[in-house]
Amino acid sequence: MAGVYISYPFCAQKCSYCNFASGVFPKELEPVYQQRLLDEIRTTQWMFTPETLYLGGGTPSLWSLPDLEAVLKMVPGAPWREATMEAAPGSLTAERVSAWQQLGINRVSLGVQSFVEREIRRSGRKHTAAIVASDLALLRQHGIDSINLDLISGLAEQTRESWEESLDHVLSLEVPHVSVYILEVDEDSRLGAEVLLNGKRYGARDIPSEDQQADFYERAVERLAKSGIERYEISNFARPGAESLHNLKYWKLEPYLGFGADAHSFDGQWRWQNVEEVKDYAFGAPPPARTLADVENEKYWVGLRLSEGVLAGNRFSDQISKLVGDGLLERQGDRIRLTSRGVLVSNEVFQEFLE
């Protein structure tokens, strides 16, 4: 099952924890980016008809409706089996949601991150728990019931009690899909860079310890499972049948094409990535170089993210035996998968399969 990812990197504000190629840009850059995006899609030789579509960013829920329609009309396969819109809480209106539904959007992912006001404000967001509830009611009113909510374990000032409060809200809203991410600390986000420099801006000295973040994550796994929302990938949880069809293709090495700044593509054999900088993309950076994929290698550090694991081959038999002995992998017939402990150190596990 093939898919399409489209990047809309524009935001009303840049969140402190965000390490994506997105942000606040001059308004005059947007029409240039829009035209470049249309040109990229128009000149594509489609090797497949996509069944899934994903609009990410950035904050694509802020995309002007005429510009969004112009882009979607150029993507074959409508109505898509699954078409996801990433959205910032508070950016939804009845006009927008109605138009999305008419354009074929049937799934919305809300970047909530937290329901606790002090955590929300420290991260640079402006929503409230009441706004999120209102957004969900609006989506459901327009027939969009496939909804994901994002949470982040590790935000500044987060405590065990506040984490339970966020989980309480998620469960009370009865959504079919939840994503739970542990805070990434790297130089690509303002908060991450500040932590690495031992600074104090953006609440860098108020983030929970790594052990606390892991405890919060495991608590989410426990509470979501008790409510019938099972983990199917390290960061993704769903009721049966509500898994993200588009995101599953990344972990199952199915083909997809990416359009826009920093968008990735994989045709089943080759990988390529558009230039990361939004201005460089908008003003016509040269076509990206292609890299031959090592699918037998990649299936481990991509597919092992899935709870179902992967078929074990002979290529990494020594590494697999070692990881099983260390309690980080477990065998189930001819498949291997991460153990609960392995999930928490998954990046270290994946390193064993890189050549």
C-alpha cells in the first residue's frame, strides 16, 4: 500500500521542544513555497496510485483552503483510504473542518502534548483542555471520528500527578488513537539545545529526569492498554483497527513519496530526501540525490519499532542472540521483537543492526 506525505512547514509559533524543519517564516515566503510544491507534484512521474495521504509540518491546519485544495487536486487516488491532517489545537473552525472533509480528509492528528496549563505554556503552546474538547466535538460533528492525540513525556514542570491528569483527559475523550513520545533532547530544538548547554531557558532545568520520563511512558502504556488502546509501535497506540495506515508503511518498508521541504521518499528500492531549509526548497534547490536502500538491514531498525516485530534472518544472528541474552529482544517463533526493557533503549538496540 503506497502513500504520499506533504510538508507544510509554516507555524504561528515555534514550540520549544520542536526539532522539525518548521517554524515562523516571512509571510511572503508562503506563496513561493506553494508554487514550488505545486511544481514538484506536477512534474512527478507517479509509479503508483497512493492509498494514503498525510499532511504534516509545521501546522497544515493553518493552510489556506484554496491553496490546500490546489495541492490535493494534483494528488491521484482520491478519495484516499486514509488522509490525515496534522492540526494544532485551537486552529480548527467549522469552515476549515467542513472543507477538509469535502477534500477527502478523514483523519486528524491533534498535537496536544499536554492538558496541563503550566506545561502547555512553558512549551510555547496556547491551547487549553477545553479547547481540545471543543475541537474533538467539531471534528465529530463533521463526521471525522478517526482522531489521534499526541502526548509528550518530559515537558518542563511535568510531574507524576500532572502526567496522570493528561492521561485522564485523553481517556475521557475516547479517541481511537494516541501517540506518546518521550522528549527528544538534541541541538535541533531550542529546549534540547538549552539542556545540552546546561542552560535554564525554556524550562530546561525543570524537565523530569530520564528515569521519570521512562516511568511516565510506561504508565501511559499501562493505562491505555487497560482502556483497550494497545501499543502497536513504540510511540503509537490504537484500538483494534484504528492503527495509522500511513505511518505503518514507514515501519513495513512500503513505498511513499514526500513533497515539500525535508520530505523523504522511498520507492521500495531507493531513498531520497528534499532539502531541509524551507527557503532553499522554495527557491528551487537541485533535485535530491538517491541512495540505494539496504532493505534487509533496514527491516530491523525500522520494523523492530512495531510490537509485532520482524522475521529474523541469518544476517545478524550474532547480534540477535546477544540482544536476546541481554533481555532486550525476545523470540516468538521465527519472529523477534523488543521486550519492554528493549523499548526503553530502542535506539541502542537499533545501533546493533547498522552497518
